[in-house]
Amino acid sequence: VSSSKMLPHCSLWLVLCAAQLLSSSSALPFEQRGFWDFALDSLENGGMMSMVRDQEEGSATEEILTPDVPMCPFGCHCQLRVVQCSDLGLTEVPRNIPPDTKFLDLQNNRITELKENDFKGLTNLYALSVRNNKISKVHPKTFAPLKHMQKLYFSKNLLASIPKNLPASLVELRIHENRIKKVAAGTFSGLGNMHCIEMGANPIQNSGFEPGAFKGLKLNYLRISEAKLTGVPKDLPDSLHELHLDHNQIQAVELEDLSRYRNLHRLGLGFNHIRNIENGSLSFLPMLRELHLDNNRLTRVPQGLPNMKYLQVVYLHSNNISQVGVDDFCPRGFGMKRTYYNGISLFENPVNYWEVQPATFRCVNDRFAIQFGNYKK
């Protein structure tokens, strides 16, 4: 299991190297690290290098500027269409932001409000970070000029609701750790390009999602971790490849809870209060590769795992599992499982590993993929 690496944002050199430093997680959910997570997609596709070439070759849109007074907000650092104004104690969005700016970093300030004309003229903006401010109010027309913005980081603010009229071009929204208690119907209407929403660490309950809250979205990734969910939310987008609901108060997985999500590759349900997974629930997930059920209250291995042809990773550590059957993980017939397991974790369960038959793991790549360990009462 690896975690996303922190990508600093202190200099141009780091920007140019960011593509080579990217290392995507193979198991853990995404965790927001810093502003340069914004730029990973464009960096991978040569976007930043293209921007550099544009400036070197003079092919960028020409701006009439006074040569001796380059446009850049006081205290900020502006270079290669990247404007960095983080950690300056700002209480509002600064003026004089260059109109050709692609990446705008306003994180770690004291901004309390986004006003109507804060981003006027920034039609080329690709990514915006206002992470870790004190924003509680966003004008309905704040994002109107941002016709091409794809990445928006809004985590660690004081928002009580998701801002209205987000740009139709938006692909990724990170709004982790705010004060959101409700997602109204139609909140994401017109956002057909959105692929990723991270909205964990908000005090939202199941009843906070109105019917149709996610209507129109074709998400690949959704994370609602560290909230106040007591069950799997209803009517999430059926296009999801990843769903992370870890660190909630989910008690059980009922038969119909997962019936919509036949495209899921990764499901995170760790750190909940799950005692029971109803038989047949997992049969709705034929494409699942990873299942995270660690740190729950399960007393047995969930039924249905042997029938999941593509399942490779199962986290079951830190539960109350006292015995493991010979057919709990692997099918009896040959050729039924398309991929072998790369990892099964069973440590910190009251099961004695010497009592588990070796044939139990006949469809595991090698013995190092199986993790047993001591059980602490």
C-alpha cells in the first residue's frame, strides 16, 4: 500500500519536475496534499512544458504591459502563468492577477469571501486553490469568468453549502473539511465534465443528500469519508469507479445498497461500525478490484468473495473474525477466478493463523500477500 506523495510548490524547478515525481496510490484513497496536485494531469500531458515553450517562442497571447512594471500582485510570485500567493495573510483575493494565469494559488490565507469580480478577466485559468482559508460566502457570479477552469480546491474553509454556478468545464472538485450538511437537488446540474469529487470531513448525514443531488454527474471518483453517514448513501452516480466511505458510522451493508455500482473498481468502507454484510450484496460488484473493510466489527469473512473474478486486494484487518473457512476467498473450480489475490490482510483478528488450512489461500499470488498478526483484546 502506498500513499500519494507530497508535491511541493516552492519553485519553477519543482513544477517542471512534478510530472516525474507523480506516484499514484495503489490502494489508499486520495488525500489532498498540496496545490500542485492540481497540475498533475496537465503536467503528465505536457501541458506545463507547452506553456513554457509558448513563452519562450513568443506564441502566447500578447499583453500590453509596461516593461518596467510587470503585472503581479504585491507579495506574490508570478512566473510562467503560475501565480503563487499562498501564506501571505491575505484577507481578500488580490488585484492585478495577470490575465493569462493558468494556475492561481491562494491557499493558507485568511480570505473570508469570494466576490463577484474577484476573478474577472481570468478566462484562461485552469486551476484554483483557495484551500485553508476562512471562506464562508461565495457570490453566485464569482466563477462566471472562469470558462476553462478544470480544478478547484476548496478544502479547509467554512462553507455551509457547495457554491452555486460552478464552471461547466470543471473536472475536479475538492471541498474536504468544510461545514456542509446538505447537498440539494440540482447542486451539480450542468457539470457533465466532472469526474472527481472529494467532500469528506463534512458533518453530513444520509438525510443531507436530497433526491437528485448527484443527478447529471458521470463521476469516476467520489469520497465522502469522515462524515456522519450511518449507511451507504442512495442514488450516487452509477458511473463510479471508486467510492470511499471510510471513517463513518455505517452499521451494515444491505442487499440493495450496492446494486447501482456495477462499474466499481475500488470500494472503501474501512473504519466504520459494520457488523454484517448481507449475503448477495457483493454480487452487484462484478468488476471490483479492491475491497476495504478493515477496522469494523465483522465476525466472519463476507460471503461472495470467491465469485468476484477480478478481486485482488481485501482488507479485513482489525475486525472480530474468529475463524476463516477453506472456501471463504477462493472458488472451488479451476478457471473461475480471472485474477489472483495480491493482498489479503487478516491481522488483529481473533483467528489463529495455524488453524487456517493452507488451501484457503490457493488463489493467492504468494504467501507474502497474506498478512496475519497478533490479536490484542
